Amino acid sequence: MNKVNKSVFTFYVLFTINLIVSFFSSFILPNRYFYDAMSIILDKYHEIGWVGSYPLSMQLYKITGLKYLPFPLVALIQYPLVMYILYKIGISPKFHKLNIKNLLVYLSFLIMAIYLAMPSKEFITFLFISIVPFIFKNDKYSVKKKIFLSILLFVLFSVLFRIYFLFIPIISIGIIILSKIKVKNKVFTSISYGVIIAVFLSLSYGLITNKFLSESSRENLNADRNPIKDANTMIVSPVDTGTWYGESIGIVNGFFQVNLPLNGIKYIFSPQIFAFVIWQLFIFYILFVRLSRNINSPNKDILEYWLLLYVFSYFILQGIFEPDLGSAIKHKMGIFPLIYFALYYEYFGKKVSKSI
């Protein structure tokens, strides 16, 4: 059996095991895992429509008939679909080898089996965002057209589903512009530029609406939650976010708590949370190293550069919106096609030897 066959076989084995997990998850998981799913199914406040994450989710699940199926059957439909999409994006010829990167992806398959085993906004996000890797892999498009189409996709998705996806290309473009400034460590400054842009966007939003972005998302949600019952990994700003400097500190704090939860050792006696922390730390590190290597390369791969900027722009945005670590991991499953494509880009991403 050659390496490719071993890798494909490993993919099939993981799919089979996690499909079983996905099927039985609704019988095992606590009720808090199904809050969003029940909101989509029940539509208590008659929100169904064509614009907005909840309204559009309700509409699509109604049209497809999935809202009328038991959750185990939903799992048998949704999980194979997301895995088939990843299969079509590609399988690394070294996927069968036990290394940190592969183990992280193996764990991701399990996380998806849990979070995408029910009616979910992340499932819809996954389907929509998965178009980006296929745009990047399409040889019929020029590099500029691929970038333009991907930006257009984010804009369309922000209008129809989640408005903050509009900030992904804005932050990415902002980083590229500010990166023209000559500095010694470009990768650290690039991430810093992204965080600064996110702060600027939130403060600008606050000037217009008199409410900063984190106030209208994380802070409002956490104010009504029980930290013991609902979220023992709540992300709380060390200062009041009602002022411009408080919001700025809150966003920076949120970015580190979501993406670099170095205090995760305190969750060592909560295996599922500790596993999430380890997953997050290593995913961030690997992608950070890839971004560093790309930026410092004399001949940047333009598509890989944009792909990584999209991913890190989303990570930065999570510092504004995420209420807790569990939600942060769950939402990352929505953009997992980008993460997966970035992790294995050298195997099935088209190389472009052209300077930015």
C-alpha cells in the first residue's frame, strides 16, 4: 500500500469513527450544546428570513427539510457532506503519519462531528467559506481574479449572513498596506497591525452607533450568562469596555484569550477544555510559522499569503466577538476549510512565485 493510499485510508477510518460519534452525540451532550440548534428549529420569535445568521439559517433548514429530522439523522447528512468537501479540497500524502499537524486535524474532525451534528450556523458558514479553497485551486482564474472573487465572496456572505465577515478582507488589505512600512519583524507587526485595525473598526462603529462592537456582542451575551452553568471559559475584559481605551484593551485581551490561551493549564482537570486549549495553541503556532515563512520569503506565494491573512483576520475578529473559549472553537469549525487548506497548502495549493 503506497503513501497516498495509506493517507486516504486514514481519512476514511477517521470519517467512519467520527460519523458514529456524530450520530450518537445528541444522546450524550448536555443541553447547552443545543441552544443554537433549538433556536433555529423552533423560531420562537418568528425571525425566519433571507438576511441575518439566524433568519437565513431558519430559512435554509426549513427549505431543505432538515429542521424536521431528528438530530442523529441531521448528523448523518451534514457530517458526511463537510468531510466530502475536505476530501475534495485534498488529502495530504503524509496524512497517515502521526505528527502534531495531523493530530490537530484528527481532533478537528472530532470537534466537527460534535458541533456540526445538529442544525447549526457553523454548518452554513462551512459550506459558504469552503468555496474559497476551490476558487484558489481553479487554474482557469488568474491570481488577481481569485483574490477578487474571494473578497467578493466575503462581502456577499457578510451581507446575507454575518456582517463581521466583511471585516476579514478589510483587515487583510489593511495589513498588506501597512506592511509596506519597513520593520525588522514583519510577521509580529503584521498581526499587530491587524489588531490595531480591529480596534479602529470597533471605535469607528462606536462613534456611529454609540456602542462599541464588543459591547453589542460579547459583553451583552456574557452579561446574561451564568459563568458556572453556561460557560466556565467566559472571556471577560479586565477593564470596563465602555470607554475607547477600555474597548481597545478588551479587544487585545480577547485576541490573546481566544487564540493564545496560555493560562489554559487551569483547565487541566477538564479534559475537553484542556484539549481545546492545546488545539488552539498549536493551530495558531503552526499557521503563525507559515505566515512568517511566507512573509520572509524572497518570492512570496501570493495566494498562500492572502489565505493566511484571511485566517488571521478571522482570529483577530474573534477577539472582539467571542464570549467564551468553547464558542471560539465552535466558530473556527465554520472557517475550517480555510484552516485545513492553509495547513496542507504545500500539497494541494497552487504555487505562485511572484512578489507581492
